[in-house]
Amino acid sequence: MKFKFFVLLALGLVSMSCSSKESAEEYKAGKNEVTAEPAVEISMEIVNGESFVDARDNQVYRYVKIGDAVWMKDNLRFASEKSFCNQEYGGCDKVGRYYTIEELSALCPEGWRIPKAKDFAAMQKACKKNPGFCLWHEFEKQGSDEIGFSALALGRYDLHVSKFSEVGTRAYFWSETNGKAKDVFTLKKGEYASSINRAEKSDAFAVRCVKM
């Protein structure tokens, strides 16, 4: 009788072991099915929560949230066909490029756009002091950079004379108005002022993109 009991107990343990093994294999198979799904292709990679990679050329851009908008903290460096680079002021890989009006519609990375005049206006409202003071990079020694926009006085590129102008005194950024990029946001050192003005088509300016 005892022998029969031990036989039944052994058979029960074997059955439980097989059932547990099958459950583990089923769980493993189910887990593999989930992770085996095709990965979604993305155009930009978030690196550390404060920067992203432009898939077109693997350039890394820092970004900063100012008010309700997310701005590039760096000037665009995408090497478009008609862009210009000032090698005497840090080089394009460090401080960015200058762009003509003809190219602006296709310059920003996917998911980003050229800022509008109202974007610049909202950004300035985030400044506790005069916008012309708080937007300058600390390196320029003309401002506090309190909201992280980090403007550099890179001036503009004058196509009429094929040379850079106002480098070290002004910062210019393209702005879109009524669906067309025709205005420019201007900062001038020493005056602590900022403005939106009609751009000259013969000039090339820096670009800061805003996240859509």
C-alpha cells in the first residue's frame, strides 16, 4: 500500500514539473512575440532629455523649454546647398551656418519648424529683464542668458558683397510671418533691445528651430 502511495506521489511531482516547464516555455514564447514586433522607425533620437540627433547628418542639438515652446539652444548647422559658414568665428560645426530665404522651408529637422514672430514675442516675455539683455550667451558678456536661449553675435552674410557683416555686434534669426519666411529677429549688443524687422533677400541669417 505504501509502495503504491509513493508511486502516485512521484507521478504527481513529474506532472507538476512538466506543467511548470510548459508554462515557463509559454511565457517565454509570449514575451518573445511582444519584443519581436518591428521597431518603429524614428527620425530623431532623444539623447539625454536635453538634446536630440538630426538623422540627416547626425548633428546633435541642445534644446531648452522657454514658456510653452521648446527651442533649439544651438544655431542650425545643417549643410544645405546655399548655406554659408564663417570659419573665423568658431566654425560652422560650433556656431552654425547662415541661410538664404530660398531654403528655409526645408531646413529644420523633422518635427521642428522655423519660428514665427509670435514665438519670438512669447520667448521675450519669459525674460525677467530687458530681452536684449537676458537672451545673450554669457560668453558675449552682454547679458545673463537667464532663459537659456544663448544668442551669439554672429551678424549676417551679405550676398551683395559676399562677406560677413556685423559679426560681434548683432545676432539675426529668420522668422516666419503669414506662412512665409520674410522677417528677421534682431538683437544688438550694447542697446539691450530686440526687434522683428523685414528681412533683405540679399542677406543670409542664422536659424533656430522650434519644436512642433
